[in-house]
Amino acid sequence: METYDMSRPASLGALEIRLKLDLLWLNQPPQAWMLATEVNGAPVLDVAVVGAGLCGLVTLAALKKVGIENVRAYDRAPAGFEGPWITYARMETLRTRKEAVGPALGIPSLTFRAWFEAQYGAPAYLEMGLIPRPMWMDYLVWYRRVLGLDVANGLALSGLELRSDGLLALDLGDGETAKKALARRVVLATGLDGLGAPTLPDVAARVPKRFVKHGADLIDMSALKGRRVAVVGAGASAMDNAAAALEAGAARVDIFVRRADIPRVDKFTGVGSQGMTHGYLGLPDADKWTYMVAGERAQIPPPRHSVLRVSRHPNAFFHVGSPVDDLAEADGAVEVVTPKGRYAADLVIFATGFSIDFDKRAEFAALKDKVLLWRDVHTPAAGWEHAGIGAAPYLGPAFEFQAKPDLDPATAAAISRICCFAYPAVPSHGKITSGIPSISEGATRLATGLARSLFVEDRAYHLDRFLGFDTPELLGDEWTDADIYEEMNRANG
């Protein structure tokens, strides 16, 4: 039976006081050590972060923790709408177990649990099964506020320039005005579609766009009342979209699953450990490739509660062994054609994941054909080929892009000043950028790597400070030389 310390904060205000004390006792933030940089009198950011969702916020916090405070994140969404949590995510609760400490960076008073219990009490935390999705967004809003994280909202990245002076220029805009920011390092914390776009199979283009959506699109579910909806896919997103349509009053929802069965075993969660979190990075490339391909082939099953959320509706129909072979417009609707039959639908939602494709991200045009990819460095054994993993960036130990070998040294150096702290980092670093459980460990790895990189780059400055430091610790009056007294005694006979 779990017991409770009744001295825990009884309110959010009390928790925030405790957090301030925790940070004070941890000497956070630490002493500033970075060299200030300017261009034509304008300050240069030490690190610019693109995206202020979960990965972006924890990046800012981890950088502050290592004394890098001249940082800012940019997000295209309004404040409080960053990431998927209250936009296109449609699950009722998070899929992650509530005990996962998430972005707390080892600070107990910064955890979701501390935030929740301060408002609702410890018994309520025990009674809660999984974290309600909108509540997680509320927690992230609080996290940003109490840590004083610098985020500029409503600014989308439209271009990234590799400057000849070694700096990186970000072109940003809000749809009406444009601005430019300069930074020494850039972190791309751009989520699941971090270096590409939602994936739609070729068959989706066979009918007008009004009949087709991706599971990550903004969909007015209320408009589906009384309509027929087809969902393609067997993962968590497919179940979430199907359930949301059913709960909105859809007349019928058909779920089409290519495989003969819905995946049932979550390999990565099943073998997850601190060993995997910290050790995966050191594996040989061949082992990393095997983990990734085997995991992709097994696929991640949807949570049991997500499937039950769908199947409790009598007008939900699962079709396994039913790849979508064709879509055809008919009588103002769509016919979904599978090997088992033809099904009418008013809307088809493809929950078919995301691809890595620089061609689909104009803002990353400067990186196209310059970034080293997994397919450039690893040739898999026969039968273990995988185009999607091959397209992932082959990252360095601090999530930094690595340049293709034919680039000039200046361009190669600029490429290495950009880090990918988003889902495409998984093949190189393991599953520490793909969700909540290990995000603190990932951000710590990123921040310490950036600190090392910046310190080495400024090594002449730091060495000069070291050589020139002459503030005495001792003033010379703290002791007496015993030999002087001996000499005085001998002189006086």
C-alpha cells in the first residue's frame, strides 16, 4: 500500500515555491559561462530551437540547466497549442503510463505527478488510470511558465541559411511579416513529421481531396455525424480517429487493416530499460538497424483501451487482411475497394504515419543532399532492407547532422551545427525522442553535447580567461614562515 507524505504542497502556489527552493538547492541555473556574440550590434542566439512542443520545451530547460541561457524557441502555433495534444491528437488519454517522469530533468517538483497532486491531491492521482490528454497540455503550459522558458509563438520557419561566417540564419514569419534570427546552433524539435510530412499512399490520389484526410490533419469531427467513415491503418492513430468519428455520431466506421491480424506485441516497451535508453547509442550500426527493422516489421500495437474504445460501438467494423487496392468516386461518395469487397464511405482517413523527405519541407532546402543518411553508411543484409529507415539522418552523438563527405569543410561544419531532436533521430539514438518516458535523458544528452561543442568552439576565449585569471585566493597574511623566526633567533644570539 502506498503511503503519502502530508507535507506535500497543498496548492499549486506552494508547489511553485518548492520548485524555486529545489532549483536554489541544485544551484540552478548555474553560473553563466558563454561568450556573447553579436553581428552588426545585434545579439546572436547561442541556440535557436524550432518547435516548442514537448521536445522543444525540454530542450530549453536542459540548456538552462547547463548554463546556456541565451536560447529561444520558435513555434508556428499560438501559445498553448504547440504540439499535437489539443490539435490533431484524438486519444482520450496519453498512452504513456502516468508514472513516467517525462521532461522533469530529475527535479521531483517539476513532474506531472507533483503538479497534479498539488491541485487534486494524492488519492486522486492513485485513482487516475492514465493522464487525460488535455491535462497534459495544461501541464506543459505550466512547465513553460514556471521555468521562464523563452518561446516566440506564431512564427513559422520558412528557411534556414548556412552562412559563410559559421552562423545559422532562420527566416521566420507569421503570414504577414518576416523576420530573421541568427544563432550559433539550431535544434529541430519538429515532432513526428520532423523532416518530412504525413504519408499518404498513391491510392489516396485517385479521388478528389475532399474525400481524403490524413490522421494528423485537423478534422471537424462534428461534421461526420450521420456520415460513413473509412479509416485505413491498425495503429493507435487509426483507433483514435475511428473512435473520435464514432463518438461524433458517425453512422458507420470501417477500419481497414492490411495485415491478417492487428499487431499485438510492443517490442520496444517490452524490453525498455535504462540500459536501452543509455546503451543503444553505443551499439554497432548493424545492431541498430536490426532493432529498427524488426520493430517496424512487428509494428507497435494500439493500446488495448484504444481498441476497446472503438469496438464498444456496434457500428464499428474491423476488416483484417484488407489492404486498400483502390478508391473510386461514386454517387457523391467513395468506394473503398479491398480484396474482400467494396465499401461506401463519405470520408477516408489514412492513419499511415509520416515520411522523412526533405523535398516536402521547403524550409530545409539548404540541407537537401548535404545531410548524411543511414542509407549512405549502412548496407543491410539481404532481406533486411527498409527504405524508410534508410532515409533517416545518420546523427552524431549529440543529435547533430553529419555532412556528406563530398562537401567543402565550411559547409560540413555548418551542417554539424544543426541538431535533430525529433522523431527522425530514433534510428541513431533509440526511442528517446519518440515520446514521454525518456525525453529527459535525451534532452540531457543534447544539452551536454551542445555545451561541449560551444565550449570547444570558444576554446581560445576560455583558455585566455584561464591564463589571465589572477584573482588571489590567499592574501599572504594567513601564515608565518617559521624559518624567518629561526633566522631572527640566531641573529640575536
